[in-house]
Amino acid sequence: MRQSNNPGCLGMQRPNDVIFVTAADARFTRNLHQLLRAVKRHGWNKGARWIVYDIGMEAAQRARLLELFDWVELRKLDLNGLPPHYVPSYGAYAWKGLVVWEVVKEAQGVVFWVDSANLPRGSMTEMVDWVREHGFYMLRGQTSLMGRCDRRMLERLKVPRWIWGSRELASGLVGVDASRPEMRKIIEDWATLSEDEEIIRPPKNTFEGHRNDQSVLNALVQPLSSTGDLKLPEQDIDIACGRPVKFISTRNKLGPDFPDWADVFARAYYAVWKAVDQALIRTDQWIGPRWFPSRWIGEYFEVRLKRRGETGDEVLPCPLGHYYADPFLWEEDGKTWVMLEDFRYITMRGTLVAMPLEGARKAVPVLDPGVHTSFPFMFRHGDKTWMLPKTCANGRVDLYECTSFPSGWRKHRSILDGVDAADSVIFEHGGCWWLITSIRSPQAGTGNRYLAIFHTDDPIDGEWTAHPVNVEGREITKGHGTGRNAGGVFEWEGQLIRCVQSSRDYYGQGMEYRRMELTPDTFDEVAIPTPPHLEMTEVEGVHHCSQLGELVVWDRRTRH
């Protein structure tokens, strides 16, 4: 059933027209009035069609709507012919995909869904132009995909686990170019999947973060975005974000009896509240990396050294206002060194240093590429020494060549680019060279990482081939660094062993050892008992160790 004060607007969409779709039941009609007034103030109704779906309004509300906004087209969704989970009061929002698809399938141009609690605050040109150029538009929130979607739904829809850490896409504003078949397919699938109550609202749901219609749409869009098949704007909604888009405000909810004359006060309230919230977030983002007392109070590592067979161990001296972590033992020209992350509280970032084990325990600078640097993993290839430090902020994994040990290093190349990879190691096994690292999901909304493995015949200049295990997203659901390398890979009693961080409650809580089975096509690992000569790493707070001959070095977090 359709109702309209302007029957002529039901004709074919002209190429430059934009169609906006929204909906409300009796509870949200007051929000709808607020939205449509803002639409008129900012000119979003000029050269555009506005279709409003009645999903449970009262007769008087429908009449009042058409009286106040004679430029809207009012359609009624017949809920009687739909399953119970489509009813708005049920809370599954299954109706949303349906009404958007009903419009998109008859359109030939740009269509936008707009939640009734949204408010235009500027020109719509930017988002309309984006849809015309790229085909699809959504804004990001700050929470990860797995923080907003029931994992049973993600698994059923086969959403790749390696993107589960990506930031959510908000379904309060969705733009689509209906002239493109691949974009229409997204909306059609959204509507189709919403028919299945077990998908849109999983039964016996104990996960409170699941967002029903939004979760389903994310399951369709995020895989396309992560592979580059769909380009989305790098823009955020104005919730829990310091620098959101300015042309629209979301979640400006009003009660059903909120008086019309008080609209200006409601807008002012939300505007002030969001401005203050955004200012506080920006302040925290600026101060956080610079406010060293909080880091000093809550984080400190000490590095210990021990020779096998001896009863005592030695704490390596560290300057005041610093801590050392991520130690690696290394021998160069007959001398033994410990390579270390040197974290300075005053700068709130790490650099790399080297400490000789012969003579005075005094560290010398090694590498400072201008961003936080840690995990100074080194290996030999040919007659040269190479290093693969952790420099996540650069968005790549860089390989450095040693020109003069310990302080002379030259960047040779980037092995991986466009990734946030942590704690990477390279080793030779089974006729291949292997790289094992931990990568964050694209557009990550969490610090969680997934296991990533690559192999090559030439670790210096060769191409690295991704291992099939990468798409499994192993470790992505585990926090606090669990799954990341906690040192180098070594062989013990004929087994290939990986040192792995394992922390349940806080970063650096502990580590474990896993036996690996690794070929170019297969990978498996299983936790094993701690090797007897490494029993010191079973203490809580140990998150990294390295061994060389009879020497073992490890770090331990002593404040958290």
C-alpha cells in the first residue's frame, strides 16, 4: 500500500535524482518529524525524493506527517504478511533490509537509507558524490566486527576470521548506487538474509553486542571492503569518535511525547553533548601517547639473564625512566650481545639498543626509525646479518641490513606493505624460508591480531607467498597479545618450537611453547610442556625469551 500527497513522484528515477528512505512506527514518529525538519533546513529535499515507510504509525500520526511534510511519499509496510521477527517491537530490525530493497530494486540511481534519529547538519554533496563514484557508502564506528556480531552468525555466513577485528560499519546511513548490479546484490542479500531469524537474531543470544540488521549488512560488506572489491570512505559516525563527519548527526533520539516547540533545545543538547564528548576524545588521543606517568605506573618490564646449570640469574641494568624488553641474544665477531627494546617513558615509545655481555653492561643505540620500535629479531643469510624490527606505525615489515654491528643498519626493503604486523620472525625449515607474524585486521577496531605465515626461497629479495592458514584468522578472538611470537623459533628434541605469548587478563601475562608442523600447504601447532632448560619462563609476567648456547635471556612484566 502506498500513500502520497504527490502521486507524480512515483515515476521513474531521473539519473541525477537521489532517493532517501526512512521509516518509523508510533514510537519513532516524533524522531521522524525532527529528521524531516532538518532535511528541509539543509536542503536535502531539493532534487530528491523522500520515501517514508509506515511500520506501525497510528492514523493520526500518518495524517499529521502528510500535513507537515507534503513533499514526502508515504508507504505502508504490511507487517501482517511477515514473520513475527519483522515487527518493530520485536527488536530484530528485519524490516529495514526489506524496505531498502523494495526501493532499490525499482530505482536506477543513488538511494540512501537514513535512520529516523539522524539529523542532517550540512550538505549531502560529499556522500552523494561518493556513491556515484564508488557505488556504496557507510560510515565506521569504533567497535570491532566481532564486538558487534554474534560469532555464530559470522561463522554461518563464512565471514573470514582475519577481518573480525575490523571496525564496524554503522547501518544508520547506507548509500547505494542502484544502477550497479553488484551493489544491488548487497541490498538484496541483506533483505534475503533478514528473513532468517536465526541469522539476524541468533537464538538464545548471550552476546549483548549483536546489532541484528547492522550485523548482517556488515557480514556482507566487510569481506568485499577488505579485499578491495568495494571501496568505502574512511569516515566515522559521531559516536565515540574525536573527528567524525560533520554533515550528519546520529542517534538524536526523542521520546514519543516530546513537544514540537522544544526541537531546538533537543538539537542544542545533543550538539553540546557530542561536542564535549568529541573534545574529550581528541584530548585523550593527544595526551594519551604523551602522558607518561600513567604508563610508568602501569607498565614495567625487567630483563633477566641466566646460564644453564647455574642457580642464580642477573637483572640487566636499565636507566631510570626506561625499561628494557623483547631481548634477543646474538653473537657477532666472537662477542655476545643482548639486543633490546629500550622504552622511554618521557617519549612514550621504544628504540633499539644493544648491550654487550663482556665487560660493562652498558647499552649502545642501534636503531631509531622515528616510530615506536621493538622486537629486534635478527638472522643471518649468506655472510650478512639482517634484522626485522617491529615498527607497526609505519604500516609495513621492513628488512634491515647490518653495515657495522651493532649500530650500523640500512633499510634494504619492505617485505610486507600496508599491514600492521607485530613480532615477526624469519627462519629456515624444510627447504624454505618462513616468516611468521601477527597482523591486525584492516581498519582495525581492536588490538587483536591473527596469525600470518609466508614463505619464500630467498628471504632477502624474493617474493613472499601467503600460507593458506592466513585466511583462517587464528588467534583473532584472543586479546592481550595472545598468539604473537614471544621470541624466535627453535628446534628441540627434533621438534620445531614456537615461543608464543599467552595472556588471559593483561598484556605480557605469560607465554607458552608450541610444537609446529609446517609445510607450504599445511600448518598445525599444539602447546607442549615447557622445555626443562626454560622453566624460568613459567613465571607469571614472562612474555618473551631467547637462548644462545648455554645462555637464556627473558623479560618479565612486574607492573600491570
